[in-house]
Amino acid sequence: MWLRFSSFVVFMAAGAAAGWWLRGWPAACGGIMLAALAWWLVDVWRALRVLRSLRDGETAALPSMRGLWGEVADRLRRLRRAEQRRLEDSERRLQEFLEAIQASSNGVMLLDAEGRINWCNPTAASHFGIDIERDRDQLIGNLVRDPNFTSYYAHPDPNRNAMVTGSGDSAGRPVRLAVRLHAYGEGRRLMLSNDVTAVEQAEAMRRDFVANVSHEIRTPLTVLTGFVETLQSLPLEEGERARYLELMAQQASRMQTLVNDLLTLSRIEGSPPPGRNEWTPLAALTDDCEDEAQALSALLTAGQGAAHALHFEPAPALALAGSRTELMSAMSNLVSNAVRYTPAGGSVTVAWQLLAGGQAEFAVVDTGPGVAPEHIPRLTERFYRVDRSRSRETGGTGLGLAIVKHVVQRHGAELRIQSTLGKGSRFAIVFPANRVRQAAGSAQAVQ
Ligand code: ADP
């Protein structure tokens, strides 16, 4: 301001001096007036320059000059720059927010007051089979036809999910979505969707599992209770009494085996995956299996005239990394199945083999009844049995191959089942090369 005032005074003084110098004192007044006019014109010109740049919206082109207008231009430039930065900042934040919603595994869809699709993320698009470019502004009610959704949309409740069939649903591959609507803005709605297929399947599996366990336990319990009542109410002869007690012991042991298998399954599921610090020689694993197989075979074939021909081929001098208990459990389940399902007189062969890629294969081959191809993919399901009565008679729980499958998965191995109905089966576990090494004290190399 001081500069402006002094420039004005300097102009006046210069005008007055010029007038005096040209024509003496009377012309000095005219000089002052001319100088004031010139100062005003220069001032207006400077103001117009600033105004023109503002009108063009070109803050970068705001003239740089001194004085009041220079300062005005300078402040305007700074204000504009701050505004620009704020805009860029909120633009960036909006972009980040949208990217986060795009990346969400939950479906997010924005609907207007009429229920037209304004925007949705890729997850929501795949949940409902929507192409956002094609279906923008389409009514959601025309695209999602599930009656559950229609009734929920008519009476939305933000505290309740609607269970809706998702896009791509089929009998073999169900897709179930939990959908929720939240009101916002002026009649707008935010629609959230979540794929709950796996949760629903897990829940169904849990229900089936509980039903199966109860069913498995109920039969021996009923038998046991019956015998207890008989023993309590009837005066029995010693021989009869001993027979009843033996039958009771059998049922109790059946329940015990089931509980043991259930505990093994839950322990395997709940513990961390086995590392590669514990190494067990293959020979030690096979020897334990052989002892069990001999005892089981003797028990099952007692009094039948013929026994099983059990061949345990010598294991290579290798060691296997993993949980010894789990490995034993998987191997002995395969061997005991072969012994249990193969009739007396049949043969069971157990062998280890080092494969070309360095993997180790444990194979159990029997000459039992075999399994029809349609059953093979389901054998590892819990409580799935092909021959129910043979399984029960021989103390099966229906959990053996489920345990094998878990152990195999946890060790990065593969379970291979080959079977021909009426001829026999081959159950093999192929362990990855990184879990196989030469046994301590052996000179054999692992390729
Ligand atoms: P289980 O305790 O009933 O033997 P598993 O899970 O071990 O249960 O096996 C599932 C079913 O697979 C068995 O009930 C049986 O019908 C079939 N199975 C398993 N191993 C053999 C085999 N070696 N020969 C024929 N059938 C077999």
C-alpha cells in the first residue's frame, strides 16, 4: 500500500515538475492532473491484466508484477495452487477408496432410488453375473430373479441377510450368496453380497458328521444297554454270562476304536503341518506295519482253515521326513484295510519303491474284492463305506481312508487308488522327493 501511495505521489511530483519546467507554475497544475490520469491508466491496465488471466482461468499465466496488483495476482496464484492441491488430494483419496472396494472379496453395489445399478465392484458383478458396462442403469430386480431376493428387496432389513442363489449355480457346484441392503443418501441403497457357499457346505458337513458319529455310537450303545439289562434282570448260567460279557466287550471296543479314530482325525486337523526335521527309516515304518498285519490277519482268519499270504518286501535304505505317528497311522490303515477286506487265502503285498523323480512310493496290493470305479472318488470321505457289513464285522469305523487322505495332504504326498472289481486293489502313497533321503549309515544315493 505504501508503494502504491508513494508511486502516486512520485507521478504527481513528476507531472508538476514537468509542467513547471515547460510553462511555469500554472502549467504545474495541468501536469499534476495529467500525471494522475497516467497513473490511473497504468493502474487500470495492470488490474485488467490480472482480471484477464482470472477470466481465462489460467492461474499459471497470472502476470508477475510489483505493487498492489502484483500482490493480488500472487495471492490468487497461491490460493489457486492450494485449491488444486486439495482437489488432487481428494481425487487421490477417492481413487484409493474405489480401488480398495474393487479389491474387496465382498460384493459392493450402489443402487439409485429406483433400484437401478449405478456402480458395482468386480466381485458383485461376478456374484450376480453382471457386466457393469452393459448393465449400468438396469433395474436390479430384472437381473436378480431369485424369489428370496425379490421378497427381501421389497422389505429390506439391514440386520438380516437374504440367502440368494448366485450366478453360475448348478447342482454339482452350488453358489450361495448372503445379500444385505443398507439405505443411504436420498432413497439410495448399498447392496453388499458375500459368497457363503463354503460356509454352508462346512455347516452341512458338520451336521452330517455329528449325525454319522451319533449313528455309529448308537448301535453299539443300544447293544450294550440291552446286555446290561439282561444281566441285571435274568439269572444266567456261567457260560451264557461269559458269552454276553464277550459281546459287550466287542461293542465297547468298537466304540473305543471309533473314538480313537475321531481323536486321530481331530489331532491331525488341529496340528501344524509336519516339518522336515523328523526323519524315520522306511524299514522301521514297514516293520511296525508288518507286526500289526500279522496279528490282524491271525485274528481274522482264525478257524478258517486258510490264512492270508502276507509279503512285506524289504524297504530300501531310505528315510522319510514327517510325523512318524501320522505316517504310521496312514500306512497301517492301508495295510489293515487290505487284510480286513481280503478273504482268507488271499494275498497282501506291501512294498516301497524309489521312483525316477526321487519320490518314494508306498504300495499295498491285495487280491480282495476290489472297488467299483464309481466308489473310488468317494472312498476318502468320512464314514463312506462300500461294504458296510464287512467293515463293521472287521472293526472298521469308516474313517481309515479319511485319516490317510489328511496325512497324505499334510505331507505333500499323493494317494493313488487302482482297483478292479473281483480282482483286487492297489492303494499307494507317493511321497515328494524333498521328504525322502538316504537313511543314516546307508551308502545308497537318492537321485
Ligand atoms: P473302514 O473303516 O470301513 O474300512 P475306510 O475309510 O478305511 O473305512 O475305507 C472306506 C471303504 O473303502 C471301506 O468301507 C471299504 O468298503 C473300502 N475299502 C477300503 N480299502 C479296501 C480294500 N483294500 N479292498 C476293498 N475295499 C476297500
